[in-house]
Amino acid sequence: MKRLFESDNQARVGGIQHIPELIAKLTKEFRNEKEALAFEFDFANWDLNSWVMDQKLSGEHSGISSKLVYTYSYDPMLKVHGCVKVQYKNNISWQGNSVEAEYSPIVRVQEEVPTKDGEGMQTVERNVSDKAGVRFVLHPPDLTREPKREQLKTNEFDPAAAIRLLLNKRSKDLSYEAVEHWEALGKLHDQHGRNAEDVPQMPFQVNTPSGSGLTSQ
């Protein structure tokens, strides 16, 4: 991607006039890569701050050493834990055995097992891992609902104004196709893209000032 904008020698880098041209050049640049190339555009991020605002951390486990080895695993049954099981152990090399569980917190249990001679049963005590693990987050985010979109801060960055500035400075240097693209994108932002919730479903038809209709994909 950097080669499209900068050069390691005195050679001049070719200009890129609009986003469709950039996408075409990137597609060509990555055509021989094993990974698939995909383009995604976000008008806003997830508002994760409001999503986790009501969570509270438990003070009960504040004394646990940060030098312990922690493991995190997904457990759909632990909804009060945010479906995340948190366990720990004192040393990374500790594997546990038949009577001592590898990961804490542990629960002491009694089990009936066959005797060594196999002729009877005996009661033994074992330390097993607590199935619930450690509950650090008392009120995890609601995993059943999608977080809302973060508002686009147009007072800090106005895409439509930036596009108008671009056209005022460079319209004479741009091709007719490039001018049409930027005018359509600017109109989309100006009328529908001030906030994430206002962005229309794609594809969406935009009529540019010249009268041409462009479909925004």
C-alpha cells in the first residue's frame, strides 16, 4: 500500500484521484496473496464505553497476586460471569494430579472410588477446580444486545466540508469521473452521514450537482 503513495527512489508516484481507483490499485497489488482482500468502511465505531458503563469489579479477589498464571475460557453456562471462566494457578509448570486440581479456585469434594485390590469402595477427598471459576466482573455487559454506535463527532471532523475543500483546490486536476465520485460522496455525508444512525442502507442512489446519478455501494 505504501508504494502507491511513496517511492524509495527518484521515481515519481502516480496520482490516485478517487477511492474506486485506490481500490482497483490495491486489488491489483494484492492479487497474488493467499489471503482474501476485503474492503470495509465504518462511519462510526461501537460505543463500548456505554456498553460496559454499569459493570463493577469485585473487590473480593483484589489480593490475588498478579504473578499467577491465569486462563480464560468461554463457558455459555456462566452468564453472570459474562460467559467467561477465569481460573489461575501458582506456577506455569504445575500440572495437577489425581487428588489436586491444576487450576484454582478449588473445591474440596469426597468421592467413592474402588480400593486398590478392587474388592470394595473407599471414600477419598480431592481438590477439584470450581466450575464457576473466579468472578471478577459483578455486572458484565449484556451479551444478548448489540452495543449502540458511537456518534460521529462532526464538530471535530466534517467529511462533507473536507470533500468541498478538496474539490475547491483540485477539481481542475481531477478527471470528470473523480469529480463525480467526490461530489456524490460529499452529498451523501452532507445529507445523510452526519451521524451513524443517519447513514442510509447501501446501495443508495445519489444525484450529483451535474445531474448524474451515482450508486454508492
